[in-house]
Amino acid sequence: MAKTMRAAACREPGKVFVQDAPVPEPGPGEVLLRVSRCGICGSDLHWFHGGIPIPSVCPGHEISAVVADVGVGVATVKPGDRVAVEGIRVCGTCSYCRSSDYQRCRMNAMIGMTVPGGFAEYLVTTPRHTFAIPAGVDDETAQLTEPLAVSVHALRLAGLEMGQRVLVLGAGTIGLTAIIAAKAGGAGEIVATARRPQQKAAALALGASRVFDPTASGEFMSWCFDNPVDVVVETVGDAASSLGDAVACVRPGGTVAILGVFMQQPQLNALFVMMKEVRLVGSLCYGAAGSRADFEIALDILARDGEAIRGNMITHRFPLEQIAEGFQAANDKASGSIKVSIAPA
């Protein structure tokens, strides 16, 4: 195996480039992965804009890969296995890691932010964060496991029940995967908001019965008053309005799941939260419900509906050497982009 690889890096907002880097070696209990695909996430665009600190390591966390090598003591995966990769690394020994809530580990490292990520030919992780890709799911579809697991986790924490009405605020990647997860979870009706034509079309194709223009808030709030919403999934992170809109739209006693990344303190009338007895649920990434990981549930969904999901979500594809163009496409929604896929191979 070559001792060097190509990997992306960023040193200042708006500029992503590719450089040579050492191929990492798996230590005891670790696995070396050859990256197949890695998607550009909305959170990647936050550091690309300078809204959050730029990663000091190779970015990227929406990863499908093939096991290239294993360290001493690894018996659960072997070279050649195709895997989807959780975007976290936990200690594995604390009380959270020994339960289903390992995402709450206080030593949780974020792949692509604090440890090297997937915009590279290779990366290292631990077997507990890899999940076998079903035979009928291709590598490009499998990279969507990570964002889909985020939404599976959020709706699980929200306590979605069969037949409930769900409103998804926003139709970017996480908004669209929230629609997919709500449909798979038995929602009776799903409505959404979307700013761009491609987002509206994808939301309708993936399970929303109606899509509202978020700039016409009175229209969808009026609709929610006449059609009580049990669960609102907030994916926008607009400090000026989106959390307040979520609380305004949900029925008394309903639940708001917060997935949006807020760069500033959001405006929220806590009196409404109290008077409506709204339950606010924060959701970080993914974990497990008993013995079933959110990643496993996401892969089950992709095994059933992956072709339609990929077809409606992945709009642009670039090799790793053109990652700068990939970020420009992801950043420019007027280009028609939803999910931009990077292929390091």
C-alpha cells in the first residue's frame, strides 16, 4: 500500500484544497478504511463560511468505505467488507458507551472536525462505528446513511407514533431525511417547508404531501392551526424565526425536535412553550435503541428505498481532486444542488 494519500484540507473560509498526507495505520482495535464516497454536509458549509471553527484535520463525515486493513484484536470486520461509518468516535468504556446513548460520551470525537475525516483516500476508526452495507445498496447511496441516521435518531427521541402528523421545517439534506424517517416511522401525514424548487420537488417525491414557502409563514401556520401537528422537526437553525415558528406550529402538548445548527442565540417566546406544554427535544447525532443502532435502521430504509432516495437527493458528483468545485456547488443552491458527493478513489 502506498505510504501517502490525497486528502482535503482547509486553512481559511471559502478555500478547500487537496494535499498529500500520510496513510494512517490502524492501531490495536482499529480499522483502516478506504473511502468510497463522502458527502458534503450542511455543517461543512458552516465552517466553509467561517461560522464555526475550521477543522484542523481532514474534513468529511458522511462516509461509505471498504475495510482495507485491521489492527490487532479486531475480529468483527475484515478487509473487503463494505461499511457505512458513524461520524463520531467514542471512548467505549464510560457509562454512556456501555448503554445505548454512546453519542453522549464526554470523550466523543467528531470525525472530520476533531479527528481526520472522509474527504481523503483513507481514514481510521473503530469497528463499533462501522456498519455492514447491504448487498443491494451501492456506495453512493450508502453515504446517505449518516444524515438519515441523524433523522432516525431525532424522530425516535421525539417519540413519533403511528399516524401522527409531522411538520419538517427546511428541506435541505437533514430536512429531506427527516421526511424519509417520518414516513418509515409510520407518520400519518408529513408536510414541509422548502426555499428552493429542487428541495420542494424532492420533498414531495420522498413523502411530503404538501410543501410550503417558508417566507409565507402565515400560510403554513394557518394550516397547522387547522391541522394539528404532533411533531415538528426543526432543521433550519435560523436564529430569527425557525425555533419560534416550530413552537407556534406544534399542537398543545406536541414535540419539537431541534436539529438545526444555530450560529446565534435563537429567538423563542418561552411563555408559549409553557402555555402550550410543548416538549423541546435536542438531538445530536445517532446512538441506539436497545440493541438496534440508528445506523442499522437507516441502512434498512436504504435497502428498501435507496434508489429513490439517492435519485432525489444526490444532485452533484465530483472526484476528490475537484472538491473545491464541489463545495462551490453545495454552497450555491441556485445550482440546483441538494447533496454533493465526493469520490476519493
